[in-house]
Amino acid sequence: MKGYCGKILIVNLSTGEIGSEAIGDDIYEMLLSGVGLGAYYLYRHIPAMADPLGPDNILGFTSGLLTGSGSLVTGRWMVVCKSPLTGGWGDANCGGTFSPAIKRCGYDALFFKGISAQPVYLYMDNHGASLRDAAHLWGIDTVESESLLRNECKAQKKPSVAVIGPAGENGALISGISNDSGRMAARSGVGAVMGSKKLKAVVLAGSRRIAVHDSARVKAISKAYAIKIKKAALPKIMKGWMLPLMGKMMAGSKNNALMDGLAVAAMNKKWGTIANNTVGVPNGDSPIKNWGGSVKDYGWGKYRHLNPDRILRRHTKPYACYACPIGCGGISAIQDVRDGRFKHTHKPEYETCAAFGGLILNSDLDAIFYINELLNRAGMDTISAGGVVAFAMECFQNGIITKADTAGLELSWGNADAVIELLRRMIQRRGIGDLLADGVKKAAEKIGAIAQPYAVHAGGQEPGMHDGKMDPLTGLHFSVEPTPGRHTIGAVVNYNLSRIWEFVSWAPKVPAKYPKDKDYAVNEENARKAKANSCLKMILDGAGGCLFAVLTGLNHWKIFDWLNATTGWDKTPDDYMQIGMRIQTLRQMFNIKHGIDPKTFKMHDRMSGKTPLKEGPLAGIALAIEPSMQSYWKELGWDENSGIPTQQALDHLQLTPLLNGEVF
Ligand code: SF4
């Protein structure tokens, strides 16, 4: 076996038993590692209709097949479980250093079953794994807990720590899992599942190495990519204040034009995701005022405060995930205006800036820094938290939530101080915070039908900060993925930057320039592009790859070559896309097993423009979302009316034995 360890760790938290299971080479060839290995294990071992917060749910930490191989931008880890937000398949993805740490302990994945009677953490190094008491850490935030655990678990090698904060401990369904002092695997409610198991942390301090089939070839591919990334740079005259002009030009253009992904790499190197802060508002990508507003509500006078250059002024050092030459992250110094507690923090990502910027009409950048740190330490998903706050504000505006409900909090649009207090209550589940801590879907169900028009979600998940009316494939992926509302799976822009048609025989070719209207058509070509996005993302999540590497173009980031050189396989890109399709279908079958009707994952009507916006760059746009969903399902070989994979598709993907309880 090359590139993978061939075994998984299984921990029963109810009994304290720790064991391992060998995984055959054929499983890796069928499903890679990462999310594919997670789907393989969870489909077989979580009983139908299991309570996501009960002992039958399984929480998995998985590494990527390419992680630790010497390949680049392939160090992401995946958490998998049944999601308490959607009731179906849950996964979340994060960078940092935790993914190689899993493999350095000699495993490809760690799975936790049952529920511990007391708070515990798992410690593992080359000598084995043990469960240790974590009562003294319960209630302590993620950053502080990580620091305490590093001291407590002094090892020759600095341990990597994945840990939950008070949000996950308190069962907030919108909570995530942190590593590297506040980098979050945030989606699907994975932190609540970890909290329900009384598992505070996983501490890994192994030092094993991964065998690679053709190390020289892997290194040669990596060297070529690293040189390209090193050279990728924006013209010196390019400044943050110019970005809104780019956004306006995009909004005004009737055409889409292909660009080289290295330009995106250059932007990511300079600013990271915050480059989109001031592009996304004028071009319509950033949702405004709980998805009901536009740049008319959140104009230049407001969004200019989110200029990425202003954020970089607080930059103290760059930050990169494991084996990543792009390094889109950064550590910033903040002068805290409220309690003076935090000195250094991860630079807020675009998603956080948008969720606590335009979505709630806030332009106080200090508040966004503070909120970012508050939520990272609490272990709460910033996207979902922003969505919930926007929902609460619109309910407040319409008299559905009143000052009597908020104990005096004035939840008016843009009131940053009220937002911070509301978030504290959500983390601690106090008062109105208890209602909101489980996300907009559950809050709206408790309030009643009157709140439904403002409860913007897809299948129970608050969506990422990208408007599908601006990029229709984003809207489609929000609605058809087994993890609905996910912004990182597919978009027109992702497809175009990836240049996947240069590698995959069936992926539609995109001309250098074409009318934007083509992207809105419901047809086989667009459905096939979405299929390619889904399959490619499953390959990434099986290999540990970062989406931002795809955006540099597969012509530069040669994932298929790395996979063959690492494993010794001789697969074509088409073969790998078939594996991606298999993982995607297995995730969908997990949802079917757990009683999910795929049609119910359709995004909220406001997101698709059922009542179109009256102003702004997306005025008048309404997506034909149901026909698009049917077209996607048909293209994947799933039933076009129900979204359920057909028996023919399952047989073609050789999934039938697995679904029948047999191994491949
Ligand atoms: S591009 Fe950014 S998020 Fe992706 S692996 Fe590199 S540093 Fe991490």
C-alpha cells in the first residue's frame, strides 16, 4: 500500500474500548480515503434513523489520501458524521496541521462511537492510543484548551489538536471543531456531535512516515507547482480600493471570460479570501440583509470598511496550512475595543466578513475581528451564526421577536454591540440565545409559520455567502448536494477556473469568452458541469485537496498525476471522476437510508429569487431551480423526479454490494 496506512482506529466511548480495523486496498481504489473512507464506514455502521446526538451516531476524523505524500495543497482533514442540522450526511473540511497528524499516528481515519460518561480526550502517539480525563477542560475555549493540551501532552513532537469549545459542549447545533488555534471544520453541526459524545479533543503526536510509490515523481510535480505559485504575483499597482471596480465591471458585463488560475493564486497570496469582501458586494455575490437586500442597502460608504487592505494593516505574519505554498491565511493583531483580551487572531475569512458584514448591514470592522475570534474560541460556525443573527434581525424588524424576547437587546440592522451580546447568549444557550443556537430552521419551527419567510437555509443548513442568482451553479449545488447549502462544492467560476475539460473526456469545454446568459439555461451541458464539480470535489475530499488549489487550474495543480505517482495506480482522470461519482452517490444513499427526501434540500425561495430582488445587480433574476435539480439528478443517473440514485447507477458504480451490507 502506498500513500495510505491501510487501517482505521475505532474508539467506543461508551465502553472505553479502542481497536483498529484493516482496510483493504480495493476500498481505497474504489473510494480513496478522506470523505470516501468516511462514507464507507458510516454507511455501514450508523443504523437508519439514528439520533445524530445519540450513541449510534459515529464521528470520524479522516485524512486525505495525498496528505503527507509530498504533494502540495493536499493537507486538509475531513470530519464526517450524521448531521444534526440536516438529519442526513454531514461533513466538514479544514486546513491546518491535523490531517498529516492522523497519518503520522499510522491511521487513515479515527472513528468514535457511543457516548462517554465523563468528558474525555483521545491521546495517540507511535506507542498507542488512550482516553484521558477532560473534566478540567470542559467549558474552556478552543484556543486555551489547545494550549493546555499541548502542555499536558508534552511529546517529542508538537502534538496536533482538534478540539471543541463551549458551543459544541452546550450542544449548539451550529458548532464546529477547531485546530491550529481557531481554524474551524465548521459545517454540518460536527461540533455538536463531538460535544454529545463528551469528547473534548483529539490529540495526535505520532511521527510515522507515509510510503510513496514514486517519490521522485511526486517531488518533481510539487516543485513545478511551487515555482509557479512563487512566481504568481499581482502587479504592484493593484490595491484593495480597486477591487470594487472589478466587482462593478463584472456586474456590468454581459459576458464571462476565462482567466488563468494563477491570477487567483496571486490574489489569494496577497489577500486570501477577503479579496472578495469588496468585489462580492457590487457584483451581487455577497448576500445582503438576510438575502433580501442589495448594494443599494449596503453601499460603498459601508462596505469600503471591509477593504482587504484595511484588514491586512493588522497582519502580523502569514499563515499557511500544511504543505501549502499559497498560504492564504494570516495572523493578525487586534486591539480589542471591548475587553482587551485577545491579542492575536486568525485573519477573518471572506465568509465571516460577509456573514457579519452585508448580511446584517454591519460595517464595524473591529466588531468583525472580535466576532471572528469570539466564535472561533467558542467553536461556533461563523457562517451559520451570521445567518441566524440576520434571521433574528429580520424577525425583530417585523415584530416577530421583540425586546421582551431579547431581554432588552435592540436587534436592529447593523447593531454590532447587540450582535456580540446575542452571540454570547447563543454560545451559552441563555434566553433568546437558546432558541437561536440550533440554526434558523429549528428556530423558525419553534417560532411558527410567521417566521418561515425569513428562515434562509437549505435543508437545515445556513448557506455559504455566495448568491446563486449571481452564479447559478452555486445555487444548484446549494440545493442538490447531500450536504446542502455548501458553497465550496461547485460554481460556474470554479468550473471555468479548473479547466477540467482539458482532462476529463465528458466535461463540457468552455470557450474563452461567452454570454453569461448561457450559465442560466437549464440544459444537459450545465448539468454536466455541475456533475463535474461534484465529482471533482469528492476527489479533493478523498485526497485532502484544497478547493483554492483547484481554482489555480488543474493544468497547474496536477492532482491526477500526484494520485498516480503516490499510489502506483495507473488511473485516468475519467477513472478518478468515476470514483468521485461513487463517493457522491454513496453520500446520497446515506441520506436516503436516513429518510431524507432530496427535494426538501432545495434552497429557500429567497435565495432562488422566487420573488426577484427589485434593486441591485441581481434585480429581476429568478432561477429555475426545480428543473435544474431534476436535470442534475438525471445527469448523475439518479431518478430525475426523486433524486434517488437508480439501481442501474448503483450497479454501474459497483455500490450495490456495499449497500446490501457486504464489502466490495
Ligand atoms: S490555499 Fe489557504 S486554505 Fe487552502 S490549504 Fe493553502 S493556506 Fe490552507
